[in-house]
Amino acid sequence: MKNLKNSIGTRLFIIAFLTLVLLIPSFLIQDLISERENRRDSVVDEISEKWGDEQTITGPVISVPYKYYYKSDDRAEQTIRYAHFLPENLNIKGSIIPEVRYRGIYKVIVYNSILSISGNFPSIDLGGFNVPSEDFLLEEALVSIGISDMTGIKEFVNINLSNKEYLANPGIEINDVLESGISISPDLEAGKEYHFDLELNLNGSSGLLFSPVGKQTNVQLSSGWSNPSFTGNFLPIDREVNESGFNAKWNVLHLNRNFPQQWLGPNLEVSNVTFGVDLLLSVDEYQKTMRTAKYAIMFISLTFLTFFMIELLSKKIIHPLQYLLIGFALLIFYTLLLSITEYLVFGLAYLIASAAIIVLITVYSYSVLSDKLKTGIICGTLSILYGYLYILLQMQDYALLLGSVGLFVVLAIVMYLTRNINWFEIMSSQSQDTAGAKST
């Protein structure tokens, strides 16, 4: 024990060892944060499954079957394949009515959307393919509209195609382009242009996306949700966001995407090119808490360094068990923050958790050090650390820069405070004290 008190090297080794040991519970805390986040995500998925998931609207698409001949075992075989045609103009105008649903402490953003879809198909040119015109089965053509989650459809869908109205059927008979949606079997004629319009009453969660299948695709959306995120392959050409909601307009040309207006066979790329809007809740508190927990090693190291500097400059020895208790207090901050953010906004939760830990460590430090000045230094150091971390979390784009500058400043302060310390003299005197103690 006397060697522990007198040897700076031994005390430094013990402090470093305790810092590494405390990393184990810090990793367990990060696992706990991930577990709570996964629990939240499962609740979101459960509600979305019943209400309607994120919706992606694709189409309409005309699919015309044709006879395809091939050889098999020296015999001529026949199968049915499809030619697909996209609209020349696609106009979508809609409103999104958002609603927040709660399940316990978790909340999910859901919506109901009313979409008016209109446009036209150019005349169907069957001569544009290397297929005899008589092999096309135009009377069996389909017009399909992709809807990613059929659970969200709230009303029957009537599709008006050149003044003829058709009641849409559920499901897509072929999966060349679309995997889920509705379709009709109209009477089509080659060389004739077709106009279409329909309305969709659709429930969904989180976001609403569209695929730009028109030669020119125009989309207008409005909503009372004031926290949108415009996402996908294309951004709006015009948008307005304020406290009362948002309005956004997109204009996408067929030249902006990597698939043609008509083709033979499968092409799943159509559904992969999308744009639209996500309805965001407040910033993900679990992600912020996880980012905070990743600074645990820095907090433990700098706090222990502060106590060690007080030891060094004041000749006051702090027991390793006391270091361990202080380290546990620093770790409890993250569990406090995690639990409080599930009920309050992150900023207020951070203030409560950090204030509780600062008060706890400050009071404990005073009982150990019995010195108001040294206790004040501990309190000030912790306040600066927690305040600096909060600023770091808010300025994500500059986190690396601010973190590097902060560590530089800390190192500079430590170097300044220890600039006049003669380490060889301290080590030598402590060695002599140790040797004298042994001889006696």
C-alpha cells in the first residue's frame, strides 16, 4: 500500500487499467441503447403493418403479351412474354394528412393521402420491336399501377381510360416490372392514344415515394406536416416549408433516368428509381444517445486525468476504489440519458442527466478532497466537458474539427500545468522514500 501511495508510475498504471476495465460496461450500455432502438423499430413495424407501410407508387404501365418462340430439344416451343409501355405524361397531385400514433412510450407517424393521377399514353407502336405484329395479343393487355403496400388502400379504385371506366382488380398478374399493385384488362387498339385518370385514397407510414415512369413526370404534394425530408433520386424543383406544413413540386424527364419508354421482358429498375418525401418525427433520440455513449472513453480519461493532476499538485492521494466509483458515476450518465430521452426531448434529458452526475461527483469529491477550490475545479471541468459534448452533438458536420480542437486544448492545458514539474526528481524522491520505508 505504501508503494501504491508513493509510486506515480504504479498509480498511473492502475488509473489506466481502471479506464480500460470501465470500457466493458460502456460497451454494454451501447448494446442496451441498440436494444431499445430495436424495440422501438419493432413497434413501428407492427403499427405500419396494420395501417400501411411506406408507400411507393409506380405507373401506370401498359403490358402487352406476345408469343415468343424458342427451340428445346430440337423442337419449337412457345411461351408468353410481355412488351411494356410507359406514359408520355404523368401528373400526380396529392395531399398528405399526417397523424401521430402511440404505442406505450413509442410514437409513429402515419398518414392518409389523397392522390389524383392523370396523364396519357402515346399510340401503342407494336412495330417498334423485332416481333411480328400478329404475335401480339393486344386483347389481353393489362394496365397496372404499382402500390408497394396494398394494406393501405382505403377505397375502391376506378380507372378512367379514354372515357371508359374500369374497376381495378387487386394484384399484378406479371412481375416483369411491378411486384405489388392493382390492374385492369381494358380493350386496347394499336395506334391509338389513351388518356387516363384515377384517384387513390391511400394510408401509409413515414414516407410517400413515386417512380418517374412518364416521359415527363410532374408531382405536386402538400401537407400540414412541418418536418419533411425530401428524399430519393430527385429533389423538388420548388418547395416551401413552414410551421403550417409544406408544398413541393417535382418535374422529372425520361432523360433523367436509366430505363426507356418501352421495352420487352423484365425491367425491375423502374421500381428502384424513386423520389418523394419522408415525414420525420423529432431527431432520433437513440442515435444521439449512441453518439454520446461513444465518447465514454474520453470522459472517463479526462475526468481521471483531472483527479490525477489534483493528486500530483496537491500531494493528496485518491484510492483506486474511489476512482472506480467516479467511473461508475460517469457511466450511469448514459443510462440516465437513455431512460429520460424516452419521455422527454433530448436537450432537456441531457441537462437533467448531466446535472445529476455533476452534482453527484462534486459532492463526492468534496468528501474525498475536503477542499472547496479543488472541488470547484472538478465541478468546472465536468461542466465544461458535458457542455462541450452537447455542442459537439448539435454540430454534427463539425464534430471531427471541434473534437480535435478540444483534445488539443486539453493537452495544451495539461502541458502548461505540468511544465515546471521535475518528474525525475519526483520519481527519485519517491524511490528514496520507498527504500527508506523498507529499511526501517
